[in-house]
Amino acid sequence: MPSNDERWLDDEAGPVVRPYALTQGRTRHTGESFDLVATVMATRAIADPSSLAPEHISVLQLARTPTTVADIASDVDLPLGVVRILLADLRELGLVAISTPVAMADRIDRRILREVLNGLRAL
């Protein structure tokens, strides 16, 4: 019968790394904040792939096409906080651009709403 340590080992699972090891102990990222629906897009190719961690490279590959932070976190199967830190690292290196969607309240033109309201009243 295998020991307790051997019972939990699985060759197919690969190495187990704690999330704080991926972020070097950081729990918050630096720079401008972004939310789950922010769009991430790779801006340029990596000059030296060996300078980045495998997780950074995975995130960068997913960002080749515009995608959201939530989708990246889901695809790389990492906690959202870890993905935010990885994305902030890539943004600092100039490898990705993160754009926050415009809030609905900022897109509403009050003049047009006033004209619609006046048109409805005229009916």
C-alpha cells in the first residue's frame, strides 16, 4: 500500500506551484487598475522568451487576439488575482495593452435623449 505522500502524486498532474510563487509573493499589481471585462491585446512579440515565466508566455499567447481578463484567467486556469499580476507585469514590459471599456453612462448623449423625449411628447 502506498504511503500518504505517494498517494497524492500523479505523473500527469505536473509540478504543483503555489499561486504566491507565481507572483513572487505580490498580492496587488502596480499601475492603473483594470477589471474583469477589460480587453487585453498583445502589442508586440517577445524578444527573449527565456526572460519570462511560462505563465507569462501562456497569458501573452492568449492575448494575441483581443480577449478579456476573465477569459484569460479561465483559459490559463489560474486565480484571477494571479492573472491580474501577470498582466500588469506584461503591461509594464510593454508587451500588452489593457483597455477598460467605456461605462454606459459615459456613452449616453443627453441631447439625443432630450430629442427622443420631446418627440415622444409630440405624439
